[in-house]
Amino acid sequence: MSYEIPRNVQELGRDIQENQLKYHHKSVLISKEFTFDSAHHLHCYEGKCKSLHGHTYKLQVIMRGKVDSRGIAIDFGDIKRITKERVIDRLDHRYLNDVLPPMNTTAENMVVWIYEEIHQALLDEKLYPAISLDEIRLWETPTSYAAITRSMMEEDL
């Protein structure tokens, strides 16, 4: 297979028209992943996790929406900014039992709190009214995670 070096960069208005930027009318999932390091311990638990210990958590934020006239559902930079402000900056290199609301700092509890924080940020900002928070996944170890979906959050409303 031979590859050609482009001679011209595509130019809006000449090579592609503004009404061609949006290719479809489907909903899409948009995801961004993060890591942070935190310490915690669990209450009412018999096992290693009752002692103070730490994790490198992996967080996946999954949003759903339709693209705008440019073909963009939400800017990945905005997902990063919102998640960093509302979650990562508050939890990274912190003792979770001190910084989270009163709760046992299990992945199952934390994933719901993270969902609430990011969901509220989307409501507060009103930048992307066509976007919804679809799922949050929080890995406590490389092989163990807790997840919450929008439908699960709405079950008891």
C-alpha cells in the first residue's frame, strides 16, 4: 500500500461545506478516563481493607448525546475540566474518609457520589443540554470496579 502526502489541507467553504460537518443524527457515547491516588479504610469490614491503605483508582466517565452542527457531542476538554474540578482535584492524594461525605469509602458508594458530582456540573453549566451522563466506572484495582448508569440512578426517583 502506498501513502500520499496531502498537498492541500481541507478548507471549510472550499472542500467541505458547513452543512456537511454533521454526518449523522445518531446518539453516541463519549468517554474519558482518569487516574488518581487516594488512601482510605473501611468500617464494619473484616479483612485487609479495614486498615489504612491506598489505591490507584481508574475512573471512566461515559456521556451520551447527539452531535451538534459541527459533528461534536461534547468537547473532551470539557469532560476533563469538569471531572478534574468536581472529582479528581478533591480526591487525588487525599484521605478519602476525610474528604468524602460521611460514608463507608467503598467503590460502590464512591461511584454514586462521583456520578452525582459530574451530573450536577452538567446541569449547572448548561453548556451541553443535549448531553447526559450515561455511566461512571470506578476501578479500585486493575481487575475490580463498581459502576452506576443513568437508568440505575433514575430507578428510585
